[in-house]
Amino acid sequence: MDMTDYEGVRTITDKLIKRLEKDGKKLDIVVENAGLSMRCEFKDMAF
């Protein structure tokens, strides 16, 4: 997938989310940020 093709990414993402919702599933997104997992609020990170 070409991540610079915004419309293409959006179309594929929308289809994926609709399929997951139809199947009663959820999507967990983890954003990699310089090696820190952001599963907690930024203010709670120990720096």
C-alpha cells in the first residue's frame, strides 16, 4: 500500500474497519513513538 496515497489508504482503512465492526471485533492501534509505547497518557510517561 502506498502510504502517500491518502485516498487509497482511507478507502482500504474504511473497508477494514467496517469488516471488523461487522464481525464484532475491534482494532487496537499502537503508535510507535521513538521506542515508547503510548498505551498510557503522555502526561503519565516517566522521562
